[in-house]
Amino acid sequence: MPFIDVRTSCPVSAAQEEGLKAQLGKAIALIPGKSEGSLMVQFTDNCRLWFGGQQEGPIAFVNVMVYGASAKEAYKEFSDAVVPQLEQVLGCRHVYLKFEEVPNWFWN
């Protein structure tokens, strides 16, 4: 079960959230063995995020947690698909992505 936690320094409308959620669902399939069918996504907007000591934004932090491990190339492909979407949809100037490989995970 992948989990993607998206935090932004700007507001995210319902339409923007829906569009980004759909793009994240497509992008997660770039990581072998992962699919939108088991993906959980969380959006938290209006966070107080700082980049380089500044609050010049919008800024986004995306934490991608996956069960098991994958190749760095797959994470790069995911990043290459997601970062432009955050730039285009929300106008993000800075985007950080973090990938967490979780060895133990239960879901129903």
C-alpha cells in the first residue's frame, strides 16, 4: 500500500486536489508493483513551509511511503511525472520529494 502525503504552503481547491490525486494515481504505477488501486493520498494545504530561509512559494513537500523497496530509477520517473504537475497546477516554485521504504506494513 503506497501512501502519499502532500503538504503545500498554498491553498488547494477541491478541483486541484482531484486533478493532482488522479495524476498521483497514474504516477504511482511507475514504481514496480504499485498501483492506484491500493494508493492512499493525503493533502494538507496552507502549511507554513520554508525553503532556504524564505517563505517564497508556493512550496510543496511530498512524502511517498512504499511497502518494500524499489530502484532509484523508478523514484526518479515518479518525480519527473509529479513535480511538473505541482508546478503547473499550484505554481510551486520549490518541491521536495521524500521516498520512504517501509519493510512492515499491514492494511485491509
